[in-house]
Amino acid sequence: MLKRTSRFIRKQEATVYAYIFAMLLPNLLLACTEPYSWSTILASLMLPAAIYMAIAVSRPRPGIVMLCTLPLMVLNAFQIVILYLFGGSIIAVDMFTNLFTTNVSEAGELLRNLWPAIVFVCIIYVPILFASIRSALIKDRLSFLFRRKMIYGALVALLVGGMATAISTAVRPDFGIKQQIFPVNVIYNIKLSLDRWKQSEAYPETSKNFSFGAVRTDRAEGREIYVMVVGEASRATSWSLFGYDRETTPRLCQRIGAGLVPFGDVLTQSNATHKSVPVLLSPVSALDFNDIYKEKSIITAFKEAGFRTLYISNQVPNRSLIDYFSEEADRRIDISPREGQLYTDNRPDGEMLPYLRDAIQSTEENLFIVLHTYGSHFDYTKRYPHDFAKFTPDRLTSVSKENREMLRNSYDNSVYYTDYVLDQIIRLLDSTKACTALYYCSDHGEDLMDDRRERFLHASPTPTYYQLHVAALAWFSDRYRSEFPGKYETALENSSRPATTACIFHCIADLASIQSPYVESTCAFTSPDFHPITRRMYLTDHNTPVEFYNSGLRPEDFEALDKYHIEYDKNHVHDIRY
């Protein structure tokens, strides 16, 4: 028996079977993880199976054509790793964009914790690669009879897959091969990612003639300083300022009633940094996101209004829209060393404070300063000094449900450190005696294996509640409250009303009484014209605006939305199956 099995394994037919299984493995896994209907599952299995069967027997020595599909094997391996990481969904457009915009150190931190998935795909695809090479070299060939049977099988699979596709299309009008059939959908996403990268590269040209026409409608007596702090991956659920049962933000909590206003119902419009930060910095929203390639950022609005501008970053430049926006400032400071370096460890966000202090002390001009932090990006243990390890144990060795408590501890420590950094910025601004105000908002949230799905990180093709609900707050100095008492009081009144990150641009402009055709007072917490955002939109992976509750949320997410009192229209939640 063992001898017969050994002889079969060495034959070309065994290589064909192993190849077809390995190539269909992502489709089989997606059939288990995605909320597909039976017809969609059948189509997603039969159509690719027909192609792989035809490819495998197109030559008497199949290894030759198998090697030509090496890029598809790499894509399959990537897809399996994504399923391990997020528990579902195909490789999104934003993920390919992240490959271009994520620095090597951040990628290394993540890969070290994905070793089980990486080992698994190596076990599957490395032997297939060697078997393909062997198949191309040995004298043994596929028999004519075997090849004919496989072609017949491919035709049957194609017929069944075609019928299933027709049924899916009739039942679900938004069904499409480009959306639901792997690997066609991923290849399509690669094309979209390249198109977006070209648009970003052309940004300096497409936006060069843009102007906000910004003017000021009111001014304080003396100097004014406004600071915008862009948070990263900081979810509201983990801030005691927003009701978390752990004391992660004790310093900020003490400032409530002394100028600090937390905004408790702010949702991000994207869970990927390269889109969510530009939404914070610009007047665009999910509804008109493509206008971003011809418009400039809040920095230019302040420059037009007469402010000197500064951008201090703890991020690695990557030629994304964020970089182009930061270059609008009179000066940009990068605090992490990176000249000629491929691998860069980001410094703790607190190391931006001396640069902020120097900028304030070196001029008497009105200032607008953007601080782009590293916040709570994974690896969380590298986001805070050891002295801020309030919750222990926090030295995470690997990401797994067994280590969930350490994962939570290290993330909460990063929030605890953010609390310290923001408090220090406020102290610095308060010491100037100028008319000062600060606005902080995170770009998106984070999953921390919060429920049975064991979702982790952010930037997944479909978001969760924990990725959507972000920390946001404003602080108004005594001098500011004296000069503009109405704005502070109005912010307090609006602090619990529903909003999105698309409001932040308008809020910061209104803080400084900047008026422009692009500034909407109805979106500013500090304006008496503010209207609660009843239709809160989310920007999908294909840049399509949808109501956030129809962005792919699952029952667990709706339970969390209700638990944390997030407003949404329960009567218009779409069916969550394809």
C-alpha cells in the first residue's frame, strides 16, 4: 500500500491534484468565512476550479504552466494570511496601498506576530513550487486519457459555475465576478490601487491652483495659537474619558470642566490611515472623497488666514496624500531618524514636545500647528516608554487569544501615554498666556480580539464598531473662553451629538473663526449652526460612500453600537448576506 502511494505521489497526476487543491484553498476558506449565499459559494468554487483544471492539463508536463502561475500562488498565500489576520474578507484595495505606505519597521512588527499563518502558507505552497519544478524536468507525462477527463471536468465546472453566477446575479443585483470571485476580485483591486497611486502622484499638479479664499471673521486680542493633534488607531472604547472601566486617561478626565470637551459619538469615515487622515485634514468627506485630489488641506486655509504653520510628524514619509498636505506648511519637522535608512523605529510621541515648545518660543506670530502622532499603532509596547506600563503584564510575545489580556494591557498603556502627551501639550499651551485651543481626533480605531470573531488591528476590508468609534476632544484655554465664550459653550452643548471625522476640518477652522466657501458651519461643534450628522457615511474599500451601519458590520458590532449608545437608523440596516 505504501509503495503504491509513493509511486502515485511521484506521478504527474498527483502534482495536478495537489496544484488544483492548493490554488482553490483560498476559495474554500472564503466560502467558510464570508456571508455568501449558496449560489455565490458555488460560483466562487466552480469557476476558478474550471480554470485551474484547464491550466494544469494544458501541457503533458504540467509543471511548465504551473510555474507560470507563480504570481497567483503568491496572491493565494497573501490571501490566506489576510484571513488569518482579519478572520475574513479578500485582499482589499487599501491593503495594497498600505504595502506602499507602511514603513518597514511597522511591517516587521506585524509580520513577527503572523508567523503561524506564514508557516502554514509555506507548508502549502513551497512544496507545490518544488513539485512544479520537478514536473517540468522529469520525463513522465500526463496521459491523453487523464487530460481528456480533466478537460471534461473543467467544462462541467464551468457550466455549473456559470449557472450559479446567473442565479447570484438575479438574486443579488450587486453581485459581480469582480467583487465576489477570487482571485478576479483581488486582481481588480490591484488595478484600483495602482490607479489611486497615480492620482496621488499627480496631486501637486491637480491641486496647484486651488485656494480656499479663507478670511477671518473674528480675532482675539493678541497672539493666537491653535494645535491639531492627529491620533492614530485610538478607539474611544479604551478611553476612561469615554466611560472605559480602566483609568487610561486620568489627566484628561481631571480637565473636564476646565476647558476640556470630549466628543463621545464621533465615527471615522475610513479605517485606513492613507484615507482617514486626509479626511481629517481636508474639507472632503466620504460623499465627495475624489475631490481630494484637487483640494488642499486645513494648513493652507490657516496660511491664507495669516497664520504661520508647522507640521510635526512621528510618521515615516511615504509620498501619500498626507505627505503632500504636510508640505503645505511653512515648516515640516520629522522627529524619527530616517535619512538613508530602510528600517526606522518610531520614537515615543512625547519626543515631539520639545519641537513644539521651540516653535512657540521662537516667534510671536499667530501659529497653527499639526502634530501627527504614532498613537496606538501596533506593536503597542513600542508606543510608550517603560515607565508608562501601568497595566501589566504587557510584554506581548505573539498575538493570540491566549495572550488577549497582554494585548489589552499594552494597548491601554499606549492610551495612557497618549493621555500624558496631550496633557503636556495643554500645559505648554496654557503657559503661553496666548489665546490657545487644541483639537484631538484619532483617524480610526482598532480591534483587540474583542468578541468571538477575534478580530485584530484595523484597515480590514470591512470595519467593526471598534474601528469606527474614535476618540475626539477639544481643549479651550482660559483666554480663549474669555475671548470666544460662545464657541466653548456651544461645544459643550454639542459634545454628545453624532458626528464623523469629516467634521474635524470644519471644527478646527471655526475654532479660529476662519470663513471660506469650503468651511461649513453646520459641521462645526463650536458653531450655533451645527446640525447632528444623522446620515453618517463610511468610505468603502472601493471608495463608495455607504451608511456606516451598512459597511459590512456583523451582529456583534450592532450589539456594541447599542451598548455604547451610538446612534444609527435601525430601520435601514441592509441584509448582511450576499
